[in-house]
Amino acid sequence: MPLSGLIGFVTKPGERAATLTDCQPIILSSPRPSGGEATTGKGENDRVTGSLPELTASATREPHIIVGESPAMREVTGLIRRLAPSDITVLIQGEPGTGKELVARTMHQLSPRASQPFVSVNLATIPSHLVEAELFGQVQGMGEGSLSRRYGCFDQAHGGTLFLDRICELPLDMQARLLRVLNSGEFFPAGALERVTVDVRLIVACARELEPLVKTGEFREDLYHRLNVIRVRLPPLRERSQDIGPLLRYFLEKAASELRCPAKILSAEAEQFLRRWDWPGNVRELENTCRRITAMLSQRQVELDDLSAELLGAPRLSQPTTLDWEECFETWVDQRLRLGNDNVARDAIRSAESILIRAALRVTRGRKQDAARLLGYGRNTLSRKLAELDFEVD
């Protein structure tokens, strides 16, 4: 008789409350799974995975939200809408934390396959000797001539979408098998004598560029060309800084909903500071920062002084290096001189002083004496320059 059940789970501090859709069913022997979502690739101890029961499928099809109105993200969302209705293979590329799985899920939810399973697999977390069984399943003898079939990710995603993250980590021998499935829709489970036919839309992702791996022989060229039909590039957060404000508000509201408390409100200075943050972990880092702010601060209004290193980690302001701004300034001067502009030095000095004073006043929150000290000006000198540059200071 088929045995099935749920593994128990423990939530980590600070993470969202787990629900039924977060659990991984154990299926030792059963018909091909159908409906719902499944996620695999968590390690050797989670070797047996299956899809969720059909009764939870509707909950897993709630729309995922892509936040962003920058030109780069408008291009991405437009591409998602155009690609979603088709079964074409898509390669998503972007730095860690840019939202590659979110794009894949959204593409699935907008497709005709939305009522069928979405299976997500992180290939980097699966030991190489288990990849074949995880992807294609396995047939094993159970004694007295009976066989047990363990279903892999392609079986679980039958009729729906299979998302393979970190495709660059797929071993070369498995790359050949994946290419065969893409070309024919058929494969042999490990230990099986009969081939299996599946109907799956494949979406893959990688944080690394695949072309160099093809040149070094680490990735098959024929598979690369088969996967690289349509490529979606996700910009890092530092290239879409105008989306940081809306993302902060969205994730603060989301964190408040998870923790059942009022949403935090950022002061103008705090938001400006976070907009200049480097965010090397991209949207994932920003989301986790919003969770920490919500969990650790008692007051609702978040001021600049509240953004401690404990909340943000090591300081990483997105600033140009000395060489960067000097090169840009030299280019600007060269262009003005070549165009025959007059008073180049006067205009440059006026602009530089304006930027210096504005920055100093922003850092000191309008305190002119402190701003003058930071700039190396006397108080009267700063007042005179404010008048000359027509500054208005509260």
C-alpha cells in the first residue's frame, strides 16, 4: 500500500510563519503527482519529494507581485507578458537576489499552464550523485519482483512549468540528458527500461554568464543554444535606484502583515539614506532589511539615526571612487572647452560649491555651523556663499 505523509518542520526566528504549502510531502509509491507546487534541491536528506495535493493548488496560484517602474523593469515586465502565453524556453540571468524565481513564477501564473504545477529546483544544492534521481526519477526493486517508482522533478511538473535555477551547476553528463528531454520530451528514469513522456515548459536561470563556460568546456554548446532561445536579463538594484522607494514601502507593509503590527514609516532622511545603499544582495537583501527594521524597532516612525549597523550590516554606501569623479569631471571640462563655452571655471566652481554645501547641510540636517566645520569654512563664509548661490535653508 502506498505510504505518504508530511515531514515535520521548524521555522527559524525572523522567518514567516510556515503554512501547509511550505511542507514537502513524502511519497514512497504513488501515481504520477499532479497539481500544486513543489520545490526541491535542499540536500541529501530531502531526497524524496513530490507535488502538493490538489486541494492546496489554488493557494499556490496567488499572484506574485513584481514591484518596479524603472525603464529596466518595465522592459522586463513587458517581456514577461509577451512570453507567458507560449511554451518557449526562457533563460533568466541576473545577480543573486534580483528575483529570477519570481519572474519564472509570474510567467507561469500568466500562462495557460497556471492551473498545473510549478516546480522549482536549485541545482546548486543537489549533490552530483543525486541529480539524475531528482530530475528524472528512479525505479528500484522492492523484493518479490515488485518495483517502486520514485518520481522526479520532470514528473512533478508534468503539464506545468519546471524552473531550474543555477543551471550552470548541472553536471556535464546530466546536460546531455536534459538536452535529450528538451528535444524529444522523453527520458528514462534511473534504473528503468521504459521511457517516460512529459509535457513541461522549461525556464532556467543562472547568475553567471554561460558563454565563458561554453568556451572552457564546462557547459555544452548545443545545450546553451537550446536554452538561449529567449533571454531575460534582470538588472541589479543599483541600476534601478528609482525602484528602491516603492520596494521599501512594499516590503515594510509585507513585513508588518507577517508580524501583525503597524507598518513602519521611513522619514525622508532615512529613505534617502537607504536609496544610496549599495544593496549587493539586491532585492533579497532589501526585503530582509525591512524585516529587521519591522522586528527590531519599537516606534513606527523610522529616523536616520535608527538605521544602525545592526540593522544594515557593514556600511556600504554607493559612492563613486575618487578616480571615477575626477575622470567624469575631466570629461565634462574637456567637452565644454571643445564646444567653446565661456566661463567654464566659474561655472564648475559654482556647481561644485553648490553640491558641497547642499550635501553638508543634508548630513547636518540644516545646522549651518556644523556644515561650515565639515567643509572647512568659517560661519560667515558659509552664510555669504549661501547668499551668492541663492540657497534657501530652513
